[in-house]
Amino acid sequence: MRKKVATLACLTLLLGLSVSPSRGIQTGSSKDIVDTAVAAGTFKTLATALEAAGLVQTLKGSGPFTVFAPTDEAFAKLPAGTLDSLLKPENKGRLTKILTYHVVAGKLMASDVVKVKSVKTLSGESLQIQSARGTVTINGARVIKTDILASNGVIHVIDAVLLPKD
């Protein structure tokens, strides 16, 4: 009987550790960035673009990475024909540059992001970060959800596609 009580107590403790009072149950942390984004259901266009650019395996790597992920709605805001053009094989280089402009080496939680003015992306260019009145923007794109944990980093959701300078 004591063994059962001890086992039950251990299970209860472990379950208690996996729940944060402010965030609820932590999800996504056993999946990599790509699988976490796909499971969310709002990054279908991003997943398609990552595949077209040949970046899926990179973002399934050990990382860690911070991804500022535009939603499907963000991609829909691009001028007509832009996305279709970027997804063509002959534009793979441009698409890769755009997508790597959304990725930072290292794991930057929201509390880290608001402490810096800029971060260098995998494309080699920097993103400008502004924080005012509770709103954080990355090169003008509003951060609408933060700290989506993945096994190899973190995703912050943004409402626009970031376009690097040519």
C-alpha cells in the first residue's frame, strides 16, 4: 500500500511540475520548430515556403532557434502574385533570404526580446525591435503571440512578413 501511495505522490508531483499557473499545460516542447508550427494550424503558408526553400531540415536541427513566424494571414497581406512568384524554383534564393530573415540563432524568450534593440538573423541582416505601451514590433510587424516552445527553440508569432533589403 505504501508503494502505491508513494508512486501516486510521485506522479502527482511530476504532473504538477508540468503545469505552470500562468500558462497552463506547456505544449509543443517535445516537437521541433517545424512540427510545432505545423501543429498550430496557422502557419500552412510558412510550412510550404520552408519546404520550397529547402529549409525544413535546418529548422528541424538541434538549434536552438528563435523564429518570428508570420501567420497565413500575414502572407495573405503580400501584394497579389508575390507569394506565387517566391515559391517558384527560380526564386529559391530570394525565398531563402526572406525566410532566414525571420530566424535568429539562439533561444530568445519574449522577456529577452524586449531587452534588445536589434538581433542578427541567419540571413546576416539585423531586425529592429521596438517595445512601447505593451506592444512589441519587429521591423514594424506586430508580435501577436510569444513563447511558443519547441524542442529546438521558440516561436514568436508576427502579423506581417518581414522583407529584407535587397
